[in-house]
Amino acid sequence: MVISVVIPIYNTEKYLKKCIESVINQSYKNLEIILVNDGSTDNSYEIMKEYLKMDNRIKLINKKNEGLSRARNVGINSSVGEYILNVDSDDWLEVDACENLIKEVFQKKSDMVIGDIVLEYENFSQKWEDIKIENYYTGKEYLIEYFLGHGKNTTCNKLIKKMLYTTNNITHPEAISLGEDSITLVRLALNCKKISKINKIVYHYRQSSNSMTMNKKKKILEYKKGIEIVKNYFFQKNEEKFFEKYEILYTYNLFYKHLFLFTYKRAKKENNRDYLIGWNLLINDLRKLKNNELFIKNFTLLERVMVKIYSFNIKLGDICMNVHRELIKKYKGRKI
């Protein structure tokens, strides 16, 4: 069974060799390796051409710069494999990643297989578990776990049946630069008959200011646009009741958590319009969220406390969040 590994590449010459070699050297050899040069202006394209000569499994696509999602879509559309594995060009795979993922496909006939991740910081590494319980789920069972905050917002640690994309008209959203993985993932999962989780590390996710993710122009309201894409898709599939039940939790995980954990400080400093609109939306929904039974039952104590503080007083929430961020920075990923 062929796995198509799709690698969008834009100006990552510093990390690219490690990424490509981690794919070439996989213990599972039946791979199609698709390198999509998204208009790189550094030495990345020259590196790709070198590897093209070295391995006949490599396919090289050269295109103008149009963004990560467009590059992924181009790669997926040109693939011939039965399963897709998305890899970012500054990250790398565990040597037996493809073998462990495809083994689960053979054993369980799964449409999607999820592995675990290691977050790679400059001076330390941290395991980042996706759904913690090794099990298999229907698409809806997985989505319930995901909406409750138990799954990770990335497609890169997931082996995905290509037919999920093609037969359901699902692409990575090209108009969204932030949260696009989650928007794609939940639509794919809705169409899965079976999703497996294996408790094995498959993916190393570099946490670097040079990464494709960090370099995106972060627009807070893109999260809201993404939620609308997902909502409209669920309605098209006649699953509006299912989505409406969990919409507030999905909104929190995808939008508001990122709003005040990751982008609020920068946005506030710039005093941009997105920040001001985002906070108005935030306060209205937080007041609903703090009384939501699913939220109270399944979210962490810290998340519950922060939501209640923010819904009571934004300035006090900012002070508490600043303290929390400084503690995270001080202890560098250790549980606090």
C-alpha cells in the first residue's frame, strides 16, 4: 500500500535536509515523496533537486508562492498513494512512523490513524500526546473527544485515507492561514468510519520562530472564518444538531484559547481592529461557556478559572495570563 508523503516547502533550507532524510530513511519503503516548492527564494529548491536525483520515489513540484494550504492541496491532488501523510518542511518523522501508522491500517482497516508528537524546542523536547487512550473510534466518537479538547489541532501526525479528501470534496482552506489544520481535520473526521489511535511517537514538531507556522501573519478573526467553514460543512452533511451541541467548545478550543493564550498580547500592543472585535465576541461567548455543563466537566481547572476571570474582568484576566505565560517561559514546558 503506497503512502504519499506531502511536504510543502518555503524557505526552510536550514532544516530541509533533516526533514527529507527522515522520510527517505523510513523503515516502511513503499512511499511516494512529494516535495512542493512554494516559491522558495533561499537554497531550498537546490536542495530539493539534489534529493530528486538520489531517490526515484521523489516527485518535485515547483510553483509560485501561494501559502501552505495551497501547497498541500497541490501535493495531494498530484498524489497516487492510498493514504496521505502531511509533513512540514522544518519538522521530521520518527524512523518507524510510516510503518507503525500503516500497520494499524492493515490491522483495523482504519480511515485515519493518529500517532503522538514530540515538541522540539531549542533546548529541550516535550512529548505532546494526541488522544491519550489507544483505541479506535467512529468519526463522531473521535469528534466528541476532539471538541472536548482531547485532540491536537494538526494533520501532520495523522495518516489519512486519500478518498476522504477526494470523495467528500475536502481541501485545506486556502483563504485561512491560521487554524487551517483544525478546519480540515474535523471535516475529514466526520466522514471516517473508523479512526485509530496508537500510543507511538511518529512526528517531531519544531517550535521555532523560523517555522512556517510561526511566520504566518496571524489574523485573529481567521479563527471565526474557519468555524463558519466547519459549521457550513456540517449543515451540508445534515449534522447541524451534532455540531451545534459542541460548537461552543470547538469555538473555545480553536479560537478563544488561542486568542488569549497566543495572540492577545501582540494584538493588543498593535491595537488592531481584529483584537477589539475579537474581545467583544469573546466576552459574549465566555459568559455562555462558563455555565456549559460539558465545559465544566471536561476542561482543566486552569482553563475554567481563566475563562471565569476573563468573563468577569478583562484587565484582571490579562494580569493572570501574563503571570501564567511567564511561568511557562521560566519552567520551559515542565508541568506547573
